[in-house]
Amino acid sequence: MYLGNYRYFHWLKLIIMKRYKSFLLSLIFPAMIHAQEAPKPYGALPSERQLRWHEMETYCLIHFTPTTFQNKEWGFGDADPSIFNPKQFDALQIATAAASGGFKGLISVAKHHDGFCLWPTATTDYSIASSPYNDGKGDMVKEFMEATHKQGMQFGVYLSAWDRNDVRYGTPAYADAYRQQLTELMTQYGELFTSWHDGANGGDGYYGGRNEKRTIDRATYYAWHEKTWPIVRAKQPMAMIFSDVGPDMRWVGNEHGFADETSWATFTPRGLDGKPPVPGQADYSESPSGTRNGTHWIPAECDVPHRAGWFYHADQDANVKTPDELFEIYLKSVGRGANMNLGLAPMPDGYLHKNDVKSLAAFGEKINKTFAENLAKDATIVASNVRANAEKFATKWMLDGDRYSYYASDDNVLTPELTVTLSGEKEFDIIQLRENIKLGQRIDSVVIQVENQGTWQHLTSATSIGANRLIKLAAPIQVSKLKLKVYAPVAPTLSEFGLYKEFTEAFSYDEATAVKTKLTADEFQVKSKHRLAKAFDEQAGTFENIAAFRDGVILELSQPISALSYLPRQDGMKEGIVLKYEIEGSRDGKKWQPVKTGEFSNIQANPIAQTIHFEGSFAFKFLRFIPKETVGKSFSVASFTLFK
């Protein structure tokens, strides 16, 4: 009995002493209690599918429909399916070219605004099944999917909500058919990494021969939140839904491929009427920059065509973006925490032009050789503070190539300094930083200094680090020591630090591409009331903007022309940009007859020069260009160009 009591009191004494020691330690060394705890997540966080998307960084979008055969940017929905008959369609050539550029995925434009479906859908006869291709038994979505997988890339689909062919468009029957099309795509082509939905909804179309304008309520017609996007969530839970402002990724707000210098992955989506935003009905003012401490994790996607336009045009063969131009886009998209989506445009025969293929391969080589070796890999990094002095938060994790291992400071240290000593003098012009975004986008800014003769001098700075930050210096620099000063509202979590030297190599296309000859200033005269001097000064940066302009631009020609090109204003504003036009001809400048009418498709989002081609040639002595519809009430033009 006594022995039992002794053991009981001894056990009780041990328990009390243990708890007392813990209490004393918590008073004296409070940090020790949480020594191995990771920093608490901060703000909106990425989902698992968003993490996988960030890891991709680059992919391509393929535009190939009857619109390609019409030499248009947007099809009107009136093309006969019989014109869609590529003689040498080669999905593997396209996928191989994309893979050579280092791209991690392909998105098939399964249906664009013209309404033509590249798969044999049960919802409409306006599809590949009605075309001569493969005797009506083809399925290009499947061919693109198989070629993509053969190249080890991920596959996705684009399904236009607007359908300029379907006579049902604007009625509930079309919305139901659209959801059926989406269901087919979500269930017949394996695992998809994205379902892409843009904001073009409603307007002029063929609509089964009606040839009229149809307007829909974008906020309610497609029932995006209630019926349509739930199809994607149920059938493809890992597919990123692209829309103007989410739900998974947002449009960056331009088609140049550039995010803002400060670009947050967090975003507060806003509808124009206070309701949850849907495609074509959103506030885009913060799209390029994101929202610091936004309510959702909705990173930017930077979409940009490889050529001037999204569809193939033979007169753009000389305007394929060079590897250096693609690299600049990479730095200003992927290098600003966004993803890069490059538009590829096969020729009517069904494969990429040799200039596109060569540019992609050279871009891939440039990326590989630029980032082949981290010049800081053998560096020593000393931090002014390491979280609880624990190895799991040490600076060495910034050099292990793992985007989720990381350095962290204590919770009360919000401006740590990290001194980087390289293994010797290194020459570089690109600095890379990453955060562990599983814990949120935490860092406000970073200031980088270099040591020069014993003193620290400012080199550069950056904001919004996020998933990836590539800082391009104006010129290469050669140093052996750097210092990073980090500023954050919570303990920062830096996962990667790198120094790189841009690989440069002379590039040219294999053969010169024929370029149309321009008329010189003495080969035509402006005869309209407004002389529009800035429209003919061959300066893209200048423009004319005329209020209440209805007379048209009248030109007297000294010879027949084959084409007329219109370049909209390039200052980022949209006022006065021409959406629809009419061309008239006259032999005496008095009696006019219509020659051509048309639209400048997608010109607000992608304000490039658009060319009006004349069948044969325009043989009238006088030409009148009439802006039939413009943005706002004025008419603006940066340049008109006439071609022989």
C-alpha cells in the first residue's frame, strides 16, 4: 500500500515538474514553443489545380477553322463547310513545333465565333462532319489531343459561347446546346488542363441566313455560375476555367502578352452591375495589375498571337514574332507571375509555316540556354534572421531548385536582409525570385544592392514576386556579392533565387517573304475635306481623331491597288477605332458605287493593322473609305497604307 502511494505521488510530481518547466520556458523563450511551425498562410491561396497551372508557365492556343480559308480574323458564320478541307493536315507537326519552344500544353479552338465545330458534335450540322475532310469522318480535336500527348504536353479546349452560325443563338435552345457541346468536350478527350471561355458574346452574324445583329443578356443568358461552369467542375475538376476575370485565371487585359510591372495573383473580381462577373461583363481596370490583398487567387494569363493576328494570313508571313520578341513576352508574363499563352495559326493546308516553326525552335533554345545554369547555385546566403534558427527555414532552400522549399524569417521580422556571396565574380543580366505561393503572395517588394569597393550600391528593385519574378537588367553586370532587402506585411517565404545571363544569337528566317509594294506619297492624293496628314505620315505613334466624321476618306489614285491597310491609334485608347467599314469606288469622284463592306474583327483587344484585300484589284480612280461604326462618336486612324 505504501509503495503504491509512493509511485503515485512520484508520477504526480513528474507531471507537475514537466508542466512547470514548459510554463517557465514559454515565459523565457516563447519562440521555442513554435520553433518548427511554418508561417501561417496569408490572404487568398491557390487551389491545387492553380498550383499545377503555375508550374506549366507556357502553352499554346491553336486557331484553325473555316475562317482560316476565308483570310479573316473572325468568321461571320456564313462559310460553306465544303471549304474546310486541309490537304496536308498535320497535328503532330504543330504539336512538335510547340514542344520545341518549351511549351507545356496545347489548347484546341474546338469552336470559334463562326460556330464551326472541329469535332463531330451531336448539337449541330455545322461541324467537321459536314466537311470534305476525311470524308466527313474527321475529329480534329481528337487529333490535336493525341499529338499533344505524344509530345508529353497537356491538352485543353476553347469553346466560343458566341455562335454566329446557329439560328438558335439568343434563345434558350442555344444555351442548352452550348452546354451539351461543353459536356461532349469535357467527357470525350481525356484529362484537360483548361476550359477556355472568352468575352465575345452577341453581335452581327449569319445566324442560319438571317444576317442580323443579336443581343443577349451576358449576365444571365449562359447561366455561367449556375449551369455552365459546374459542368467543367464535375467532369474535369483539375481544368482551369479561363474567363475575363476568373474564376480560375483572368485575362491580363491586352493581347500584347504583357502583365504590368506590378502584377498580383490575388484579385477582386467585379461585375459591371455589382453581380458576380461573367465573360464580357466585367470591370477590367485592374486586370493587368491584379489586386493587392484581393479576395481571390486569380492569376493572369497573357495571351498573344505568334503573328500579328490569331488566324493565318499569308501577308503576315514576314511578321512572325522572333525569338527575342517571344523572350520579351516571356519576361513580362511568366517573369511577372503570370502564364504565357501563345497563339499558333496553321496555314490552310493544315500545318505551320516554316517561319513559325523556326521561330518556336529558336525561342526554345534561347530559354534552355539562358536558364541552363543558375550562376548563384554555389553561393552562400546569410540572412539577418532565420525563423527560429531552424534548418527547415534556412537560406539554402533558395538554391535547391524546388519552388516549394523556402527560407522564412520570424513572424516579427518583416524586413530581413539576405547577403549573397557568389563563388566568384559572375556576369548576369537576369535575377530570378520566387515565393512559396502555397502560403500566399506575401512580399510587397525587394530591393537589390551590389557591393562595389566595399560599399553597397543600388542595383534594382521589384514588387509582386509571387510564383515567379524575372528582373531583367538594362545591361549585364559582373559582381561577386549582392544584398536583398525584403519588405512584407508578414514573414516572407522566399523559395528561389537565381542569376542568369540571357543567351543571344543572330536569327533570320530561311527565305525572304514577299512583301507588297506600298504606294508612295506622290502616287495618290487625299481629296476629302479632312486631309488627315497624320494618317499618311508613316508614323505609327501619331494619329488623327475627328469628331462627327461621316464624309469618309477620299483618295485619288494614280494606279490600281490590291489592298488598303488601316492601323488604329496605338496610344492604348479606343475612342474612334473603326469597327465596321465600307469601301466605295468612283471614276469621276462624283458618282460612287459600293465595292466592299466588312468588319475589323477583334481590333479593340488587338489593335494591329488590318488589311482590306480587293479581289483582283481596285481599278477605280477614286476610293472612299467610310467608317460605318466606330468606338464612341469620333473617327480615329494612325495610318492608312495603300498597296500596289
